[in-house]
Amino acid sequence: GKKVNLTVSSQEFIRRFALHVLPKGFTRIRHYGILSSSWKKEKLPKLQAELATVKVEPVRTKEPLLHRRCPLCKKGRLHTILLFNDRGPPENWRVLLKDRKLNRSN
């Protein structure tokens, strides 16, 4: 618990400071909600005991899931040929798709 003065380079200071900066769109929730210190001490054990007594029935579907199936004929299999990130397709996606088709035919 003893405080010590530390001299660091500007690059090291920025690196350490950046560790505490959240990305855009994130919210710091460390001290709020059901995991706050008051909840942990008092209400969390009661909530956990209450949730342990509730019986949860599994969800049953009437029809089989059609993941990776053709939405039209429901028979064919879908194959992933190109993945995009959250920014959308790359600029050269047509070339990538064309190259991939050529590689599959060989």
C-alpha cells in the first residue's frame, strides 16, 4: 500500500493509459448492476438460491432445424465461400469469389 513515484517514458505512459480506455460503444459497468458490492453481499446469494429451485424445461422444436440447408428446396446443403467482417465485403470480393470458384473446379 506504499505509494512510490515512478518515472516512465512517454511511450510507456501512453501504453499504460490506453489500457484504461474502453473502445467506442463500450460502457464501464464495473460498479453497477447485480454484481456491485452491495448485491454480492446481500441479494446475490438469495437470487442464486431462488434460481436453483426453478426447473427449466428444454425448448422443443416441432420441425428440425434447417441450418446449412437451402431455404427454397430444403434439401441442398449451403457452403460458405466467403466471409465478410462488420465493415462489409472487401473491395475485391468479386475477384476473391472468382478465384475461389476456379480453385473448387480443379
